[in-house]
Amino acid sequence: MEFLGLGDNKVRRTYGALWFKIVILLVLCSVEGALSDSNYLIGLGSYDITGPAADVNMMGYANTEQIASGVHFRLRARTFIVAEPQGNRVAFVNLDACMASQLVKLKVVERLKARYGDLYTEKNVAISGIHTHAGPGGYLQYVVYIVTSLGFVRQSFDVLVDGIAKSIIQAHENLGPGSIFVNKGEILDAGVNRSPSAYLNNPASERSKYKYDVDKEMTLLKFVDDQWGPVGSFNWFATHGTSMSRTNSLISGDNKGAAARFMEDWFEETGSRSAYSGEVAADGIPRRVSNLFNDRHDNHHELLELAASFQSPPGKLATRTLSVARRVRGALRQADKPGFVSAFCQSNCGDVSPNVLGAFCTDTGLPCEFNHSTCGGKNELCYGRGPGYPDEFESTRMIGERQLRKAVDLFNKASEQLKGKVDYRHAYIDFSQLEVTLTKQGGGSKVVKTCPAAMGFGFAAGTTDGPGAFDFTQGDDKGNAFWRLVRNVLKTPGKEQVDCQNPKPILLDTGEMKQPYDWAPSILPIQIIRIGQLVILSVPGEFTTMAGRRLRDAVKTKLTSGSNGANVHVVIAGLTNTYSQYITTFEEYQVQRYEGASTLYGPHTLSAYIQEFKKLATALISGKPVAPGPQPPDLLDKQISLLTPVVMDATPRGVSFGDCSSDVPQNSTFKRGHDMVTVTFWSACPRNDLMTEGTFALVEILHGKDTWVPAYDDDDFCLRFKWSRPSKLSTRSQATIEWRIPQSATPGVYRIRHFGASKSLVGSIRHFTGSSSAFVVA
């Protein structure tokens, strides 16, 4: 053994070099394998789309008294782009908005075309809304959807177009090699069927195939960048954005927007760890700021003395950029790393309510009547109750948190990788006169037609999430003489339309109302997006549970009939690319509850969708193109707006914008997880500057003796910005900021700040800021 021990150095060097080459080869092979797994380019983006927080009617409930007057938390457009390195690409945008708008998409695509040529078009871009009923309205182009907002609201429209375009641009600029994983799981306590009597009209044999009368499954995508690791997640789950009620006046993303905010904060805290625990703070809101620094003062008296040295100063002029610079998430984000983007997308939510405790009469406390959702024959008193009843903010948090917990679980356990082609098909269809071929029982077929859009009497009754007014009731298949007279002033439907829509009694014949321009859409976009074994069906409305199941099953059957196998995940992206209200099954339509009365194109609407989506699916698997169809109208130049502009802002004599009108008491100490801090400032109309990517409200914590660090802003669930004026025509206004101190807040010295912008009589805008006195949180 001596010759080996003494070793010839040459031999050693030879073996060493050989092993070195083997190691390098193994490393290269592993890298090559990793790159081959990353068969896509992925990029994610996010941008602020918070609209005017004052004076504008909110979209969703059609309640003329629901006027925006502050911010619960901000709204965002979140985008993912997936591309083959030398092939197709798709962009999917999820909006914290009630729904997508045809006009908004047309203008977004125009911007993208000017920047990128034909890289992004109406065919491969999908824009979908989460269906919050707490966002500013006035951004759709058809009359019936902008009546309550006093017509078109240019500010609502512009912020959406700008924010969507910038989120797509950001995602494009973040494109890099990466992988996508898919996972599924059930959430049992985030949605109930709000029209069970209509659901029960579906065939018993069909209902027996399903365990629940709503879809409980969430489908999640996990995006992993080769360089940065996990960079985002998008999921689809069906539940309405109606945790916030029809009387709420604060801009809010409702339960899905809340879940997205919670998950992004959760990841920013856990993203640096090698494993994701999935833990969420006890109050449902991820811990964030408390780990920024450990500047603890154990002496309470010392903290009070420190706080006493910071009294509320007079309001002062500021720059627009100061509001942006002080944003919490802007300060926390690493400049060289893309921020984590999480979207909670909408699906077939048509008859799914987040008010999971059920519907009860407000006068008696008893359950509402089953078939018509009435109380003593009237619908106005029947309201659904969320899990946090009677606190709608708590219900929003709880339903958001339930989606968050499942999303985190699916995210952590996602292991099935998407592999395969990126492809898409898109077509415009005129749903007002579409021939549909139906298969007869016992064989043969017949041809039926869809109808011009019309809304039934049951539409005006509203739902248990937001009841209507007067004497309308759900399930009304007859109507009444008085409201027919009122209807006829606008438009009397002809016999052909009445017969076509039967058994719907027509309240508004919107598809045939053309003055001053179209009241409802006729031409709708349908779209299929495929990323490997995931297929997204972009639908321009709200499918009910069973309608969605039938569409998914029909498309999946078509996609798996060839050699592709059964491993295809089909999801419905609701309220996408434009809005055309509801789609029920033929059987649900006969009952004429709210959803059936809002199915615009008659009893065969769902069959029309299934027929046309099957055509897209056939073209997708065969690699053939589809006819683009008739182009929808661009009605931007015809829009009418009756919303009065901001004339000017003013304060009382001797008072500056940003001055505190109601400060915190001196020597105040507030308890975490228990107390609320309230401060009021002299302010100006929030329509003067939307503070896009900035904030109207800020909570700062004192670091050391004189450095204030942003802790919470108006994108935080715990901070509310409320704006008010003493009368509609008053030039004076105030901003009240409420901070419900979370249990996870760091003990220390805090203050509250307000940012705003005032308008002079000559139209000039001046930005300002104000601060409260400091106080202690223990």
C-alpha cells in the first residue's frame, strides 16, 4: 500500500483533474436540467388603480346613495405574463374592480400596440374583475351601467386604463426564465348559494353529481423565477365581492382584495426564509412592520416624555412625491428585486354569496322566505349575514383570510408543474341574434336563437347581498301593470322580443334601447387561454355555479377527446374583458330569480356560450385560427357625464390645509389589539389628486429620537381614511383617519399623517401634509 500512500503527485493531479471535470459536468447537467424545466418566460406586475375617493357612485349595487367618501384599502391591477421563449405569450390582468370594461380593454390594447406592436392584442390579453362592489363606477361604456354614476366618469376610466397598462408593462419588463406550478384545494366556509330555489330547479340527476350547491374548489398558480425564486401566485375561486354592504362608502377590494393584500404582506415577511410556514397572525393580518427594527423602550414614562415633545404642527405645503416616498410597501421593497404579486381572481360566482350565515329579516331576525327571499312579502328587509355580522369590515377580513389560508397552503404544497404550449383563441360574438343548435332528447337537433338584451322584473328586486327597492321580488315571472307603464315610457318591447325572452317579464328592453347611445352590449368577447395543462375560460359575465360547471365540462370534454389525456385543469375567469351581467342554466332561468332575470340574452344564453367555446376549443387543439367576429363599438366620444367637477377648496380663516381639527389627547397611551386612534384634519377633495401609488393616510413610528419611519398607510386593512364635507356644495372638507391598532404592532411612539391636494378657484393644485401629535402604543 506504500506506493499509494507516498503517491506519485502526477497521479494525484491526474485523478484530481478528472474528478474536477466530472463535478463540472454534473453541475452543467443539473443547470441544463433546471433550464429545461423552465420552459417559460414569466413576469408579474402590479399597479395602483384606486379611483376617485369622493363624490363618485360605487359600482355594483346600483345604489344611488352609495357615494365614495374615503379609502378602506387601495385597489390594484395585478398581471402575469407567460411566454414561450420563441413563441406565443399571454397576459392575464386581475383588477380590484367590479368587472372589466370593453372600452377600458380597447384603450389598453391601443396603448400596448403603440409600445409593443402586435406583441399584445385583444386576442392574448385578458382583463378580469374581482367583483368588488366598493370601487368607483362610471368606467363602462353602456348606458345601463353608468346611470347611477351620473354618466361616464373620466377619472375612474383613466386610472384603470393607466394602471392596467403599467401593470402589463411592469410584468413585461420582469420577464425571465421561470416555472409555474398548479395546485387545487377546497374552501368549505367562504361561499353559500344565495338562490338555492333556482339551483334546485336543475335536474336531480345533475345535482347528484356534486356534493355542494356551490363550487368549493380553489385553483392556484405558483410562479417561480429562476433567479428570484417565488415571485407570485394567482388563484381562481368563486365567491361574490359583497362582504362590504350597499351602504359602505369606503373604497375597498372587499374579501378578494383583502386576501391579496394579506398574501403579499405574508410573503414579504416570509420570503427570505428557506421554508414558508404559512403562519398568519392571530388577528388575520400578517405581521409586517414590527420586525423592521428593535428600538424598544421598556420605560413607559420615557415613551410618554418622548411623545410629548412632538406636538401637532400646522399643516404645510408638500410635494406630490412625498406621498409616494412615504408609502410603506414602497419603502420595504428591494429595488433590484420584483415584488411578490398575489391575485385572488373571480370565477363562476353568479349565485355564490360570501354572507355564509344565511339571509335573515332585519325586522324579525327570522330567516327570509325561501323561494323569493322576502320578509312579509317585501324584499327590502332580507339581508345576508357575513361571518363577522354585524361588522361588515370583520366579515370582509374573515372571508379574505379564509381564502388566504387555503392559498398559502396550496402555494406551499404546489408540485405539479405546468408544461406544454402557450396558446389562445379569441372571438367576438353577437349574442343578440345567435343561432344555437340544441340536441333533442331521443335524438335529432333543433335550432333556437338568443335575444337582444333585456332585464326582467326580478332584476330590480336585487339579491340577499343587496336588496332592491319598491315592490319588486325575486322569482317574479309575471311583472305588474304599473311598472309596465313606466317601462313603456322608455321602450315597449315587441312581441318577438317578449316571446324570445319568455318566461322573463321584461322590465328594461336594454338591447333595443339606443338613445343617446347603446344601453347594453350585443357583441361580446369570448377567449380561451392555455398554459400547458391549464386552460382559462375568459367569460364576460357572472356564470352561476351549475352554468359554470356545464361550460367547464363541455370544454374539458372537447380538449381531452384527442390524445391530450385527462390531465387538464379548466378554470373560469368571470367578469373578463367586458360585462354582460348573468348567465344561468335554462332551468334556473325559468325560476326568474335575480340571476335569471339578469341573464340578458334569453333562456338559451348558456347554450350559446357552450356552443361558441367548444368552437374555440376545437380550434385550439387543431391549431387552426378562428374568425375574429364583428368588432364591438368604441363609444368613448359619445359618453355623457353629469358629475360636477371640483370647483375649489377652502378652509376657515386662520386655518391651513393639513391642520389638525381633532387631535389625539395629550399624554395618550393606546393598547395594541384593543384601541382605535382617531385624528381629523382640515382637508380638500380627494378628486384633486388620487395619490396613485401614494397614500392619503400614514401611521409613522419613531425610530431613535427624531426619525419617523412609515408603519401603516391607506393600503393597510387596519387604517381607514374617511373624507367628508358639511354639505354637498361646501368648499370645506375634513379627513378623518382611524387606526385600529393591530395586536402585531410594535410598542413605541407613533403619529398619524395626512396627505392631500387642494384646488384654487383658478384651478391650480397645491399638495399639503399635516401631522397629529405623537402618542404611545403599548
